[in-house]
Amino acid sequence: MEYPSSHYHIYVDLDRTIINTTQWLREIAEALAQLYPAQVTAREFLAAQPRYMLRPKTNPTAPTYVLAAQLAALGLDAASVIEQLEQTALADGHLQYPGVAQMLRALSHYGTVQVLTYGDPITPHCKARLCPAVRALVAQQRGQVIITTLQDKAQWLRRAAAANPGQTIYLIDDKPVAVAFAPDPDPPIRCVQIDHTGQLTPRSINWRSGDWPICHTLAQATNIIQGDIEYAMHQSNHPRSRLGDTAPARHQDDRKMHAAAG
């Protein structure tokens, strides 16, 4: 089946969704200590890291780490350091979560896929360049793939939805971004929360009531979005199913989505 890519836009968060951020920070500290032993030790780098948290005016309650500032304090150029890090074992894919490559490939079949991450322009690009799956997406798609913002993601998504009426936007994120959106009978923004820690209780889809699905693997998140789009396409082609379902296009069958989430 052909899918109208302009109808679906899928954003995927970077930190703790695609990449294990805690492990990334620890391992770049170790790598920098090996690459620049005269400038820093791993312990010193990690101890100093909290001093380089930025509190943007656009979102002062959400500080973000600025790698370039910490590197500059050591007399290091961020672009050169990132190039060197990309040549190390850090870029072999072990920092990205299981299923990232399969998720990005599968979702690219349905529409435009971009990485939407909160932070300064440089730090997320360092993380992304250490993820082979993201590098492959950049090579595959034309145009900008990695979007960085210092604004609240919910506000950013609202503006994106307003600029593209009729488009359904999906977001996969480790944070409950969906809590910012009111219930909607046909929500233009649909969030899937990923919990790689397994601490949150999985939850099935009920986007119309303002709830959002929670899952523990990226494969489950992929299945949820695939199922929603497939159902929307079916409803577009068959407004009344054999079971008498008269739900408008893009309304999901909660039972079908629950099976996809499991």
C-alpha cells in the first residue's frame, strides 16, 4: 500500500529514547581522558559536568547540558572533538537502544521521520553522530533530520501542527509530553511514551480521551504507530467496515492498538 508521506510526520526524541544518555556521558568522559590526557581525567570531566548546564530563557525550568562549553573550558574545539569521537568505538552502535535501526527504517515507510530533541545545537549532534541508525537516516533522507530546540516540546509540536493542517504528527519520547494536550476526538498530535527502564506500567492507546500509550520497547512503539496509520488508511478507503464501524478516519481501534502495544 502507498502511504501519503505528507499526511504523517513522525518525530523521535534522542535522549533516553534513541541513545542511553547516562552511558554516553560516562563513556565520552573516558574517551576524552584517553584522547587528551594532559587536559582532563574522566573523573574530573564528570565532576565538572553539572557546571555546564544551561537554563534557557525559553524554558528555564528545564536545564540542558552544553558539551561545547565544557570542552571550550578545556581548550578543546567541539567540532574537532566530535570528529575524533566518531572514529572511536563509541560510534559502533552500543550506545543506542535495541531496535532503533529497525524503528527508523520501518517508520520511514509511512512518512517523514526526524529526530526532535531538546538542547543546544552541538550536544545532540554529538550524540546523534555516535548512533549508526541516526547516521543512516541522515544519509537516507533529504533535508534536515535532527531538530534541536530550547523551547517546550509541546509548544513546538503545536506550532508544527498549526503550520501543517490535516497532518497527523507522532512523537516517541521518554517523557510524558502528551500530558500537555487536551482530549481531542481526532488528535493531530499523538504521543507514545517509551520507558526503557521498565519502571512504568505499560498502557494501551486511548488518544481520544487524552491518554497516551506507554511501552517498554521501541518495537512496541513502532507497532503502535504502524497500527494507527494502517487503521487510518483502512478507514479512508472503507468508511463503514463490515462490523458497522462508522468512526471518522484516523480514529484508532483501541483493542487493535492494545494488541500492538503488547
